[in-house]
Amino acid sequence: MKQFLTAPELAELVGVSQSKAYSFIRDMNKELTKKGFLTVRGKVPAAYVRERFFGLEPGEDETR
């Protein structure tokens, strides 16, 4: 079970380019920082991705 997703993994999961995935990661990490969480550059928590992207089932990203 992966805790964090990288840009290539996120790109494959949501069907976008890697550059768009990096943009999504930057945006989500900014949101998390505003909420007081620590973030890792270039990675995003898998649980937060499931929360923010409509249509992803819980645990769907861990099957890869």
C-alpha cells in the first residue's frame, strides 16, 4: 500500500500528462501546507488524491 504518489503515478491514475500531474501535486501540496501539514516536494499523499479527485475508489491507487 503506497502512502505517497509521484507525478508519473498520478499521471497514469488520472489520465493526464506528467507535467499536468506535477501541477496538480504543487496545487495539492499548497493546500495541505495551508492546512498545517508537512509535505514532500514532488509527491502527494494517496489519501488526499482520493479525496480531491472524483471517481477514485478508496484503495484504487494502491493496486498499481
